[in-house]
Amino acid sequence: MNEAEIAQRFLARANPPSILYRYRRPTDWTISEIYKCELYAAKPDELNDPFECSAPVMWNVDLMKQHWLEEYAPMRGLSANEALNEFEASWKWGVQRMTEGLRQKTSQTGIVCFAAKPDSIRMWAYYAESHKGICVGYDTKFRPFNVAISCNYQNPDKPFDVVACLKNDPTEIANHIALRKAEEWKFEDEYRIPVNIEGMPRLIPFEPVAIKEIRLGARIKAEFKEKVMEVISHLPHRPTLIQMGCDFDRFILTETVI
């Protein structure tokens, strides 16, 4: 499978809803994201989950040997015995090298995180500084939001076979590493855009028209609200503005279009 085929298969996994949301804290960085229309791709160790992009793996030596004997040996004109001897002498080194390559690839992965719903009390508390920030809704008809992929919330019950993934479907590796989170995070209903940040800028541009709505937190301060309104005035179009509130009788968040 060549790189183009891998890219096509990976894009085929994209399955975002019509709007994706990012809960943001009341900071100048949040204002800058809107003004400059850029998304920051975080490294795994910058996210709040210590298990990000980590997974138990196994290296199927029997499958490696089969692949070596059936594909590489004929290409190099080796006899069965020669190929077997060469494999036995080098497979441990090969596993070490592939392990280092997988670790390096993970360290070079940037992640942009989104949520499928804008009214999660916990998400507002965790990622919007206890409802003092905002939640930006992006239209997934536009890039890069159209390539977001849903997370797989499943605690690993066994190591995944890296060699089998490489042989059958390399995009499965991302499903086990960059797109898998512990079951405890399922309430987030998260979608992600994994990107390669090796030698690349970590700010991903998008079209201003992609900002479809902005929700103001129930506890937003007047000063930050003024900054949000000011930066919105510089956009080529006005997104839908929604003020979040609290229904203290039912313990749910309310929405008022403003």
C-alpha cells in the first residue's frame, strides 16, 4: 500500500457531524485563534490525559518472518535457507528499529481536538475555565474540519499487532494510538484531526467562514465578552452568537441567541 492509498483510506475514516465545537478559555490566545483563523496542534504530552497516544503493542515475529520470506527474499534473490538465516540474524534489530520509529512518529504527531456537543456542563467546566470562556462551532464543510475523525473510547484489553496493521491496513495504527482514549472520557464525544508536525508549523489555518457560531459561557466576564465581540466585528461575516445560561430548576444549560 503506497502513501497515496494510505492517505485515501485515512480520509475515508473522516466522519464529523455538521458542526464541531472547541471549548476555549478566556485568554488572549483564544481571541488570537479567532482573529487569525488558526488552530493549534498540540503534542500528546501537552494534553491533559497522561495516556494520550500510548498503547500496548506487540510485534508478531511469525508474521514478520512470513512477510520476509514471501516478499523481501524473492526481491533480493535469496534462497529459502539464506532468507531464513538472514531473518534470524536481524529480526531483533528490526523490531528495535520499528519500535523507535513508532515512538518517533508519535512524538511528531500533533492533535487538534473537538467536541460534538456544545452544552456539556463538564466540558464547559474543564476546558472553558468553569464556564467563563467560549465555545466556537465550526462548519465541517470546510477544511480542515471535514477530515476530523471520531475517537475510539476503549481501554486496551491486549496489545495490538503492529505488523498485522502494517500489512493489512496501516491506518489502523492511528485508531489504536492517536484516536483511542480511555472509556472514562466517553462523555466528551471527541473528534480529532491528527497531523504530522515534523518540521511543520503547528498552527493550522482555516477559512473565516468556517466559524459558524460562538457560544458565550454562563459565567463569562464583561471584559472578555467585549474582546469576543470586538474580534467578531473583524470577521467577514457574523457567526451566530449564543449566550449560555443556567436553569437552576433542572440543572441544565440554556441557550439564548443574541
